[in-house]
Amino acid sequence: MRKYILTRILKSILSLFAVVSIIIVMIYTMIPRTKIFDNDAGIKKMKGDTRTIYVYRKYAELGYLEYLRKQDMCLEVFGDGEDYTACLVNESAQQHEAIDFYINKGYALETLKSGDPLVYHDYNWLELLGKFYGRLFRFDSKNAIQDEGNPDLERKYYWGKNPDNGTPAFMCSGCEYKYQLYFNGKFPFIHQHFLTFDFGESYPTSVGIPTTQVINEGQGAIKNSDQTFPTGLEQESALIQTSCKYKVTPDHLDEKKFDDHYADCLSAHESPSMVSTSYIMGIIALIISYGFGIPFGISMAQHKDKFRDKLGIAYINILVAVPSLAFIFFMRSIGTLLGMPDKFPQLGFDDIRSWIMPIVILALLNMPSLMMWLRRYMIDQVNADYVKFARAKGLSEKEIFRKHILRNAIIPIVNGIPSSIILCISGALITESAFAVPGMGKMLPNAISQMNNNMVLTLTMIFTALSIFAVLLGDLLMILVDPRISLTSKGGE
Amino acid sequence: MSETNVNDELFTFQPADDTASEHIASPQYSYWRSVFRKFFSSKLAIFMLIVAGTIVVISIIQPMISGYSPMNTPNINNSSMKYIRPNSTYWFGTDDKGNSLFDAVWAGTRTSLFISVIATIITNVIGVVVGMWWGFSKKVDAVMIEVYNVLANIPVTLVCMILVYAIGPGTASLIFALCVTSWIGTAYFIRVQVMIIRDREYNLASRCLGTSTWKIIRNNILPYLISVIMTSISRDVPAFISYEVFLSYLGVGLSRETASLGQMIRDYSPYLTSTPYLFWIPVAVSAIISISLYIVGQTLADASDPRTHMV
């Protein structure tokens, strides 16, 4: 069993990387790269060499290519000497030598309008993957920070306290993050900074902010709270102290609050982050859909071919056939008639009315498949021998359905529960887009239309990882519920 | 022991009647005739067939006559032509560019139907061929099940969006993306069905008698699979229409030059309160077309299952 789970996990990781790799190669090689500037307001104001250099810098930042300007080329080839100075003069013999050196290494040459040479080298697909995965995992350690301006930086791990709630926290000096392990009331309650993921920065929207921060950080106005800082200063502030990172040059405001260099902190916000928004919405919808779907499915199976069953089947058929988008808009207009807003941001996070319609629609969309399968499984069980035996024993129909049939029919449904819970994080693409809910589901189409490659990759990786592990978890849960099921040995044969 | 009075006078000669023997023999069974009899016994299915047929015919013929293109906007500067409510001249009214919505809707329906029909055909042909092979050969199964485990876990919508994003928008790339992501689901579905009947007694008997694998597939298994394939097709057509509408709504499916129901729904959703017909007509058409095709397909799938033919 343990061996099976281990191979399953390994296979899951493998398929995750396979999918992400394919998508990286597709995005970087198949989409014309000039398109990333379509939504960049800044570039429209630039001309000539400034523009060319900006373009190359952006390409390099986004991982398309590597480029070297005159200074870098000369420094690399001649070192810091007389030849270096000669090399900086355009058309000099030394400069030609430097350019030839790079052209022989497979670089291409572009001469700027000013006459300065610039060499660049497009990454091939293997280098692209290497760059992406090389950057992806960031392990924090006490030797992570190498700051020449602060040679006396202490390097140690120690136990401290989470300033927000007084629980113990595992802390570090010399690491990138001060709080390595801490607890708070936010999901998933235990937080760590040993391993962080770096997907690069968002571009062209939310420029300069890491993509993971864009989807994880709260939204809306900043939220102040009374805090005590390490220096003893008591102040109203929005900073989240547990998120503090090393800052090379703390300013005097930072020095008032912090007695060390860990002053680069995130701020708390009034509204939940994109991930939490999708999650809150999804979980409530999930509870509703299971809460109603399971009784409905049971009742349909109990009254097979009666009015109730036919009504249920009509509902299932309509939802399967009608494009979800049409159904969502139809429900939304019913909601408007009842006084609900047709877009989430109209009333915002604080008003409960913003949440009702998206949640109801999500629940209604989830229910048909649940009802259909539960009904199917239960009807399949009705003619089983054990049911006939139970009937022969004289049990009431109600008892048979509740205690015998349901217990067997619910097993395949249990298999789907982890997927449903975990996939709530990924949100509901269509519903969130229709209601303009600021969540994860809406983020992906937005990122795609804005050509935000790093964001597309981040979301792809998150969504794929979630769905792969949800399937795995569902299988494991099924074994727990029904000990007869064995995943290792093949049945039948 | 009683005396039996049997003599020739009790009997009369009858001429041989060929027609009578037809009645005495087991009733003639024709598969396709039974399918049609079963299908046309459902009034809802007949009604939906007429609806679907009408929509398909109009969406093929009407755009040929109107020659509608979203890029051709002759009335763009004529404000008296814009936002005309549905009337006898403009059955569906006119849109924000002064074009007839009637033309636009049918051109859009043609795109949606074309995409979903082509994608359904490709997906099901590849799916059935691969699924047959997959279900029959244990060696292929060992490899394919691993491929399936990798591919099945990937969210289809996501990959579809990324593919269209990477290849660039357009009808061909949308069809490609839909097929790439969905063939393996159909193949897996067929594989399971093939495995169920592969080792049934009658197939084992056939094999013992020396029937070739190809003949077993063609004569024993394919007929059995017709209803299964029909079920798969009747699910795919509305699903692909739904995908097309959804992807175009998000703006990652088709380019601006192609009329499509999804793009119309996206473009006109801000007009929901001011000129609601602009928005509701494309939504209604997409819903009607999906429901009618789905019900026709489902009834046909039921009717093509020989087990339902015994009355």
C-alpha cells in the first residue's frame, strides 16, 4: 500500500511537471513575443534606443533571452584594463574582437541607433525550462542573505513569539524571511517560509509585484491595527510583521519600528485576497450543493419514475444541455429582479448581497452531476442481493435506503469530495467572470488577455497541482471509507 | 380405449400459401427500422428534431444570403439605424453598429455549430479508433492508461484556453484545442465499453471458431457500441457549443472577424438593462440549439440500443 501511494505521488508530480513544461514551451515559443507590449502603457512614450533597450530588458526579465551591452561585453572579454577602455570605443579593433567572441558563441548582433553594439541570445526550450525550474523553488537558509553592507549579520535559528497572537514562532536571523514557521487563525493555520515559490513578477499589470503576492495579498484599502514593534514602539500600523523580509537599506521610519534589517513587510488589507475570495465562495457553494444534492438524489432514487424523479431528470438535462454561460446570465437576471447586484464590485465585499447570487449559481451548477450519479448508483444497488435479503428480513424501505443502499452508493461520491473542496480555490472560471468577482477564476482569463505570461504560468501550475493531488486524495479517502477497495491489486481478471 | 374415427373426409386440401409462411416465421427484425420506430415514438424528440433541423438549415442558408461579417458596418455612422427594437423589418432588431441582429445571430450560430460538429466528429473518430485498440490490446492498455492518468488530471478548460492563447485565435485553432483536450476522454469511455464486452461468451466463441480480430470488432463489437457512441456524440455537441460560447465570451476563442454567439453575449452583456433583446436573443438561441440537439441525441442513443427494441 505504502509503495502504491509513493508511486502515485511520484507519478502525480511527474505529470504536473510534464504539463507545466509543455505549457511553458508553448507560451514562450508559440506566442509572438512582441505581443507582451500590447498592454504596456509606458512603451508607447518611448522612442529610438531607449525603446530598444527597454524591450530587451523586458525580454530578459521575462526570461525570453539574455542580452549584453557594450560595457558588459567588454568587461567579460577583456577584464578591467586598457583593452576595456579601448573596447568601449565603437568600431575599434577590440570591440570587433569582443563582438566576434559572442557571435561565435551563438549570439546575434544588433546595432543601436547610437552605433553601440548589443548582442543577444534567445533561449531554446531546454534553457527556458531550466531557467523556470531553477528559479521556481527558493529554499531559505540562515546563509541566504549575503549583504556586504551588513557584515555583522547574526546567523542563527531561534524560537520567538508571533507578535500578533503570542504563539511560539520559529525565527531566523540571516534568512530571507524572519519568521520561518508561525501559527495564526488564517487557513491553513500553520505557515512556513522554508520553501517559497518564485514565479517571477507580474507584467504588464501589477508591474514589479511577484505573481504569488498578487493572488495572495489582500485587496482594497489597507487595514490598520494596534501593534507592538520589536523596538517597543506601539503604533497603529497595517504591516504584517510575520511577513517581513530582509531589507538592505532600512530607512529611519523602519529603524523606529525594527531593531534589525527585517523591515520589508506586506500590509494587511480590508478585503480578502483573490485566493480567499474564491475559497470562501466555493466552500459555501459546495456545502449548499452537497446539502441539497444528496437528499435530492436519494429522493429521486426512492421515487424512481414518479413525478419527483422526472422533475429532477428534467433539471439535470437542462443544466447539461444549456451553455453554462446562458444559465448564469439567466440566473443573474432573476437575481437582479430580486434586488441583487449583477456585478460583485457594485456593493463590494462587505455587503452580503454581493455574495448570494454567485454562490447560489455555483451550487446550482454543481448539483446536477452529484444528483445524477447518486441516483444512478442507488438504482444500481436496488436489485442487489443484499437489498433483497434486507427486504426479506422485514426491514422498512426507509431503513433499507438509509442504512444499506446509501452506505454503498455514497462511496463513489466520497471519491469526489476532496476534488470539490480543493478545486474551490481555483474558483469558478465562468461564474467569477460573469460577476466580475475579484478571485482566482477571473484572474486566468484576465492574465491571458493581458499577455501576462508569468501569471498564466503561476495559475496553470497552481490549478494543475491542485487537481492532480485532489484526485489522489479522493482515491485515498475512498479506501478509508470502504476497506473492500484495493487500489494495488487489480480486481476482476 | 375409445374408437378413433379418423378418416380422410375430415380433412380438406389447402394450396401452399407463401404469404402465410411469412406470418408464421419469427417477425422480421430490421435494426435501423426499429431504431427509427423507437425514435419517432417520442413526441418530444420529433419536436426537438424539427427545432434543431430548422435552426441548422437557417444557419446554413441565411448567412449565405445576408453575407454578414462583423467587420462590415455600413450603418456605423447612421444613428437612426442603431438599437431598433425587433419589428417586422428587423426581426431581431439592430445592434450597436446598425447591423441586423438577425443576420449576426445566424452567422454566429453557423460558427458555433460548425465548430462543435467538426470537433465532435474529430474527437469521436479518434476516440473510437483509439478506444477500440486500447480496449482490445493489453499492451496498448498498459501504456495508454499511464498517458490517460497524466492527461485526465489536467483541467480541460485551462488547457483549452492556454492552447488557443498560444496558437492564436481562430476557428481552426479553437477546433484543434477542443479536440486535443477531449479525445482521450472519449477513448477512455470506449475502452471501458470494449473491455466489458470483449470477453463475453459470444466473442470467445467467435474467436474459438477462428474469426479474425478485425471481423470480431466489425461484426460483434461495433454494432453493440452504436448506442454508446451516440451517447458520447449527444453529450459532445452541446458541450462544444458551450465551450465555444464560453471561450469567445472570455475573448480567448475566436478573432474579431468571426461572428460568434459567445462574442455577441460578451459584447452585449452591458446592454442588459437598456436594450435587453440584444443580449437575450443570442443567449436564447444558444440555449435552444443545445437543448434540442441534446434531446435528439439522447433519444437517438436510447433508440439505437437494441435492448429497447423489444416491445
